[in-house]
Amino acid sequence: MFERKGYELKPNPKTGRYRLISGNWKMNLNHLEAIQLVQKLYFALRDVDYAYTEISVHPPATDLRPIQLLIESDKMRFSLGAQNCYYETNGAYTGEVSAGMLAKLNVKYVIVGHSERRRIFGESDEMVAKKIQAVFSEAMTPILCVGETHDEREKGLTDEVLSRQVRIALQDLTGELASKTVIAYEPIWAIGTGNVATAEDASSGAQLIRQEITEMFGSSVASGVRVQYGGSVTPVTAPELLDAEGVDGFLVGGASLDAETFARIIRA
Ligand code: PEP
């Protein structure tokens, strides 16, 4: 009924990479509220807003099925994303959801290793690596989150932390799969704090990430990898951050819960 015609996603002419802006709703919105948000977002965007930006929404697991049905029935130009998955295929893992279950819902992107999962639920780099394998084994794309804490930054450990997180997470991948991974540089001091990083911070994080990937897989893989910035992005800070060298989009938390605000970020 609401089919959008006359547009096709184009790569950023400067980088050849496709921009991706993702809304991570975290543990917010039941499925009825989620449906309302997606409808409002759809009506807030115009055709041109989709031209250079792929948009993914990452609702809580209980909302995935209704949002999948909404997107597909109304042919909305949103990609469906999940916030997490477990790496085993099935079995006695109470409360967990497998990559295969997400794939059956036509989930395209799965956030892996978000700092809240690492900090609150004790996810190690090794678990993150297994989750990435699981996501790829179901033909979905992981959005790997990496980033340093305020303390690590103060101690000059940012490079070390980012290279460790990237290296362990990608170590078992082929170059082909590594190049398909989306990496979200999310300095932990900027997440949900209102302390947004500068464009220079975002660029330098993206550069450190690509440097590690170059060492592991070579420069052509590194130049294919999309790097998002995440951490207190708002419509005011978005234009400058999106222009930052090496940044291919955003992972947005709080600001993605309001349709108009998220739409203004997408229009950046
Ligand atoms: C996030 O959770 O990934 C995030 C970036 O949150 P916020 O935008 O609220 O800082």
C-alpha cells in the first residue's frame, strides 16, 4: 500500500561504501509502542532520505515479529535488526535466542558485543567472536561494537583496547566475511551520557579500527568495512560526525526512540 518507488540505495560517492544508520532501542517499547514508532518514522521520512542511507531498526526481541510483519506488509524501506543473539544453535540455554531464530524473522543486522552486554552481562571478546560466526553462519550481518571506557582513554589505552576488541572478534573470519562486518565505534564515555565525541575522535577511532583490519586482512578488506559512530548522537551533532573521515553512519540509542529526532539524524 505504501510502496516507495523511484529510489535506489547509492554508495557514498566519496568512499564507495553504503551508509548505515541504525536505531538501537535497547530494552524500550513493547510491541504496540514499537509499531507506532516505526509508522511515525516512516511518515517522517521522504523518498530522498533513503537515497544514500540504509536505515535499520533494532527493537527488543519480543517486538521483532510484529515489526517484521509491518515492514514487509507495507513495503517499508527499513532493515530489521536485532540487539543480540546467542552463539549456540539450540539447546538448554534458558532465555537466549539463536542466530537461526533471528534469520527466520528476516533479520538482516545483529548488534554484537554492545558495551552494555560486555559490562552488565559479562560478555568476553571470545564470546563476541563466536556470536559473529553464528550471525554470519545464518547469512546475516553483525554490527560489532567496540570502544574504550573513560578510564582507558585517560590512560592512553584507546588504541590497545580497540585493536584487541577488533582482533579477537574477527580472528576466525575469512577476509571476505571480515569486509562485510559493520563495526560501531562506540566510546563508552559517550554512550547515553550526552558527552558526544568530536568529529576528530570519531575519525581517529575509525582509523584505528581500519588499521587493525589492514594488519589482519590487508587494505582492500579494511577499506570495504563500514564503520559507524555511536554515542549520544543528536540531530545537532549528526552532520559534523557524518562528515568525519572514515565514518559511514551511526548506531543511535536514546535519540532513535523519537521518530522525528531519528528522522532528523537520518537527514543529516
Ligand atoms: C548505543 O547504545 O549504542 C548508543 C549509542 O546509545 P546513545 O545514542 O543513547 O548514547
